[in-house]
Amino acid sequence: MIAEKMKEMVANSSAIRAMFEEGNRLAQIYGPENVYDFSLGNPNIPAPEALTKAMKDVLLEEDPVELHGYTNSNAGYADVREAVARNLNERYGTSFEGKNITMTVGAAGGLNVILKTLINPGDEVIVFAPYFGEYRSYVNNYDGVLVEISPDTETFQPKLVEFEEKISPKTKAVIVNNPNNPTGVVYGEETIKRLAAILEAKQKEYGTDIYLISDEPYRELVYGGARVPFLTKYYDNTIIGYSFSKSLSLPGERIGYLVIPDEVTDSEEVISAANVATRILGFVNAPTLQQKAVARCLNEKADLAFYDRNRETLYEGLKKAGFSCIKPEGAFYLFVKSPVEDEKEFCTRAKKYNLLLVPGSSFGCPGFVRLAYCVAYDTIVRSLPKFEKLAAEYRE
Ligand code: PLP
């Protein structure tokens, strides 16, 4: 018999993964070229050549005993943490040191480490809908309580009035994800300044610490010159969670990092607890070969032109077919309004055309569907006539 809590988690298990599996099933029946799988944020472009080279070089150059061994600190290799800190300082004018960096098993590992570090049972964690659905499970892992801010379905920017109202003495953390999965919107500097001011005021009012967790695996994936504010500059109690999954097309390799700045309240204690959390969650340390490889590729970039072309073609094609959505400025997702209230019904109809979309309710925002456009360009081009047929069904 599995644990009660796990039964709940299995019952609510990710619709995204289910759709991904459905994609594989349909591909076997109709051939992969006839399935338009927009379900998963699994990058379709290979990791940069520099990364492949770095991995080979690391294998040839590093002492294998050290390379494949446990790291001295559970937070990762000292030289890697220092390289990450230096790189952030160069890019954002910060003054981090190696000790401020904890290498993690992707963004998911990092979020679990920091929530394990901070959350007591019953503590509240605020998220802005629509949000990455896994936050529910991550918060639940530590018996925290997820508090949702309802979506602004016109702009998908955070509703700050409701946010202010919902902060309570039990609020321990707020998660923001910028650029955003599933909408592709970017929260600009003004929004972040207002959000930070609200948090400062509430910390004072309640005499508590409220940690802002910035989940940013899509930091570099922005189009048309959009700027993503670096949040440690706006609010002292900020912790950054980063991942190389999307920027370097490495989601299966499981590598990322947390930044815990000195300005965070009880920063030394938080850093050393994150170290222990990394160990006792069973990660022990982030994959060692990946640590060494990404440290050599900190200035490498994803092929933005590839995603941008997908973005333009899919956005224009969907609009022409009669669908409505806002044009994303970042990440590689489009959040499309369902032509019927029940977006799950819409997803089921889409499947008739082998179009695989994820219902917005997975992200706390029913009435919309998410398309991940990190797919082959050809998939997008060939999917557009299918979307036109699907749209026509709703006009009949
Ligand atoms: N956070 C967000 C917003 C994501 O979209 C994802 C993955 O899609 C993750 C975290 C997890 O990323 P990782 O593969 O680095 O664990």
C-alpha cells in the first residue's frame, strides 16, 4: 500500500507527462511526422557544440577519481561555484562569492532544496496563476500550503492588489517565474519594484521574513529585446533558482544552481541548511561531470533565432486561424484562449488532429491551453492547417 499523501499525488499526476506519453503512443500509430506534440518543454535543438566539447575535455583533463567522486561540499565543487558567482557578477554587477552558490539537480532540485530549507508545515507559499504546476507538489512535499493569486487573463502580469491582500503572517515564501511558463510573459522592472515594495512593507508589518524565490530557467530565452530584471537587486530576501535545462538544452542531465545572497536574512544558516537539504533529499550533490562542463560554458547561448522563428510562425498562424493569445516575450510557450470554457474538451478535440496541447488547469488557469513551441520548425508549419480545421469546428 502506498502512502496516503502519495495517493493524492499520483491521482493529480501531471497532465503534461500524460500528454507526452499520449504523443509517443500516437507517433507509433500515425508516424512521428504526423503528430504535433506541443506538450512538453523539452528543447528540440541540440546542446551547443561547446558543451559537447567541454564534456569531452573534462573527461580527458580532470582526474577521474575526483571527477566521479562525491564533491567535498554537497553544494558542489568550489571552483565551479566560484565560476558561476564570477559570471553572474560580470553579467549583473552583483558581488556574489562561491559560497553564495549551491549547485543543484536542475531547477526542480533547487526548488525542492530551498523549500525543504525554509518551509515549516503550514507555512504559506504564494504563487501567481498561471504557474508551473509542479510547484503544487514541491510545496506539498514539505507540508506547506500553496496560496494562489488569481490570473489576470488579459495581460498575465501578476495581480499585485490581490497579492498584497493574501500575504499573511504565515507567508514564508513567494515564487515568481520570469520569463513565465506557461504564458511567455516577462515581468518588467516596474512590476518587480512594486512587488518588492509590497513584500518589504509586509515584512515590517508582521515582523516576519518573506523569501522571494525567483525560478528562472528561461532567463536568457527572451525575444525582441525584452529585459528580465535580476531580482536580488530589488529585494534583499531573494533567492534565485536557475537551471541549464533550457538555456543549454540539457534537461535530462539535471544541472542548475541556487543563489543565496549574503543579504538574505540568516544567510549563512540558509546556505548551510541548503547544503544539508541537498544531501538528505537524496541528491547528495549535483552531477559532477555536468557541474564541470557547464562551468566552462557559462557564456554559451541557446539558439534564440530558432525559437524566435517558431514563436512568430506559430503565433501568426494561430491568430490567422482565429485563436487568440498574447504574444510571448520569453520562454518557449504560447498560452492560447480555449474557444470553449472547458479547455479539456478543447484538448480532446485537438487530439483528433493529432495536436497535443496541455490544459490550462494544470497551471491553475482553466479556459486556456499551453503550447510548447520548442519543437521542429517543420512541426509548426505542418500543424497550422490542422489548427485551421480545429478552429473551423468551433465556427460551425
Ligand atoms: N520551473 C519551471 C518554470 C519550469 O518550466 C521547469 C521545467 O520545465 C522547471 C522549473 C524544472 O526545470 P529543470 O528541468 O531544470 O528541473
